[in-house]
Amino acid sequence: MENQTRANIKPGILVDIILKKDQKTGMLTRGIVKNILTSAAKHHRGIKVRLENGKIGRVQKIVAT
């Protein structure tokens, strides 16, 4: 899946992430990627990013590149 591969995620793209506190509910947060926090090439739960608004979570969907 595209959200599990670091190469598909770049700063400046619009994504939906899941915050740690929202993992049980599945509520997604939309924002623009500021930094990529996962150093591995792939992660089975999604690549961890920091959005421009400061929120940190794992990418669930790439909305627009």
C-alpha cells in the first residue's frame, strides 16, 4: 500500500493520518506533511509524519501529491 512506503510520502503533500488517540475510533485528520518521522523504508501501520499544524500520526491515505 502507498501509505506504508516512505518513498511515496514527501513534504508538502496532502494526507489523512490517524493520531495515536484516535486509533480506537479510526477518526482521520487531514493535513499537509511537514516532516517524515519514520526512518524505515516501509512500515506496516503507515509512515509516521508531522503535519504543518504540528500533529503527529501515521499516514492512512495520500489525498493529493
